[in-house]
Amino acid sequence: MKRLKVLGSLVKDSLDTITHGSKKYHIWMAVLTFIMLIGMYCYSIQLREGLQVTGMTDRVSWGLYISNFTFLVGVAAAAVMLVMPTYVLKDIDFKQAVLIGEGLAVAALIMCLAFVIADMGGPSVLWHMIPGIGVFNFPNSMLTWDVLVLNGYLFLNITIPFYILFRHYQGKESKKSVYVPGAILSVFWAVGIHLVTAFLYQGLQARPFWNNALLGPRFLASAFAAGPALIILVLAIIRSFTEFKIENKTIRKIAMVVTVAAQINLIMLISELFKEFYAPTHHSESAYYLFFGLHGKNALLPWIWTAIPLNVLATVLLTFHKLRNNPKILYFCCFILFVAIWIEKGFGLIVPGFIPGPYGKIAEYTPTGIEIGVTLGIWALGAFVFTILAKTAIGIELGKLRYKK
């Protein structure tokens, strides 16, 4: 009963915290709410009219929704780069940032699940994914493994921070014997969610563009570049607008992780380009379509030739120690690297896999306004969830939220 009483008090104090703030905070939340409402309206049209209102067809059946899903799986997995140093290696420099990273992982996973629901057409078909009720096809289907690892990782990223914050809310220290085993498990689970997602694509034999042994490792490299880059930007915003102080050395250590991962990602990209274009076969047509166009079709050229220079520029600038330690240059590099990997891992990976079709026909894909509206709404949902989680966590960590006996 006592724990339920404390939990009730925590919920009440959290609601009070997230409904009060500065003028900028209320404007931010109002903007996110407005974008979510637009997304809900666009989604209502999709529910009424069906997936025909999207740019997807029977030729290109995965588009903007699955592109964002694939990218956000990596963002969620990136929390491990803070969890492992803090809970496993006991690096105190990461301690203040780890709860923020796990909150970002929770928001990213919620967005992942929302994009899957949107891509399936609507929530009414989700019963197919319930073991023992729907057509789950476990353990043969890689999609079922993806569902399991994503929900398992979401559970770990909710329960571990909740336990720590629940103890701190009561003015007590959290017990390492309780949360450390879960933290260690989450390290392996984070790698698993991204590898399983990569295997989901690699296992489709009819799509040679995805039949690449480097796909799994490159998924991890891009995740550990884009995810921590976003974490750095979020920490910079939190440090500017709240009393929660993040040390410079913490951001610099995360920046080193971003740099190494970006360098590895770039090396793997060069390796893939060599494989596709040095001795091209008919299986290289998807890559030709992506980078140079094919038979006069070139819808993805502006996307990929924006992503590659941004990727190279960010990696080169981050490689130099003096430039990386300059906050303005660091934040700029993190932003363009995040955008570059979003493009490269989204449109640059998903859409070309369907082109050309089984009979050589090229059916180009362009997202519709409905898809863009739903996508923006889901991103706003993720930002809304993260803002609520971060504001509550920061209040507890600063000692402003405490259980009153």
C-alpha cells in the first residue's frame, strides 16, 4: 500500500510539473500538439480511404513510414552508448546524461511502433501480431523476432529509469543489484534490435540490394553515429533552457563516440560503393537507380546526393580534435550527420530495394501529403513524450520533486 501511495504521489507531482513551465515551454508543447492534430487528421483520411492515399503501390510497398521506422530503431539502440559506460563500466561522466538517453530511446521506440501501425493501414490489423491469436508465424518470420525485441527493449528502457527515479523521488539511492542486471541485458538487447531489423531485410532473397553482409554492421555504425548525435543536440538544448547541468567532458566523450561511428559508417559506405560499381552485375541496378538514375527515372538523386556530402563533411570536421571541441561546430556537425543518415538509411535504403521490379519495370515512389502529415505527427508525438519524460526526470534529479511523507 505504501508503494502505491508513493506512486500516486509521483503521478500527481509529475502531472503538476509537466503542466507548468515557462512561456517557451508552453509554446513548444502547443506547437507539438498542433502538429499531432494535423497528423491525426491525415491518419483519419488514411483510415477512411485506405493506403491508396499514400504514394505506396504494389511495386513499392514500403515507403516513408518504414524508412522512419528503420532509422528510429537505430536512434533507440544508441542509448546503449550511455548505458554501458554508466552502469557497466562505471564512468561517472555519463551519469547525468544516461537518463536523458534512455528517455530518448523510449520516445524513439514509441515512434517505431506508431510507424508500424501506420504502415499496416490501421490498428485493427494488429491482432495478427499477437502470439497465439494472430498469424504470428514464430519463429520462422524475422518480423516476429523484430516485434519481440522492440517490445522487450521498450520494457527495459521504461523499467530501469523508472526504478531509479522512483527511488530518487523518495530520497533513496537505487540498488545496483536491482538495475545493473537489467542494464547489462539492455546492452545486448540494443545490439539485437538493430541486427534483427537488418536481418529482416537481408532475409528477403528477391531483393538483391539488401542482400549485403555489411548491412547489419553498417546498421549499428550508423545508429551509433546518428543516435548519440541527437543526444548531444538534446543535451545542448536541456543545458540551455533548464537548470540541469551537463558537463562539457560528458558531451565531448559522446562526441568521440559519434566521430568513431561516423568514420566506420563512411568506410562501410565506400566498401558498398566499390562492391556495386567496380564490377557491376544486373543486381547492381538498384544502386545505379539510387546514385545515377535508371532509364530516365531519378527521383532519389537529390536525396542521396544531399546525404553523401553532408555525411562526408560532418565526418571530416568531427575528425579534427579542435573543431570537434568547438560547441558551435560540434552541434552543426551533429545536425547534418543526423539528417544525412536519416536520408541514407531511409529513402536511400528502403525504396531502391524495390526498384526495378520483378519484370524490370521502374515504378518510382514519392510520398504524398497524407504520408508526410502522418509522419510529422508521429515525430511530434515522440518529441511530446520525450519532453514529458525529461521534464519529470530532471525535476526528480534536481530534487524539486520529492515525496512528502
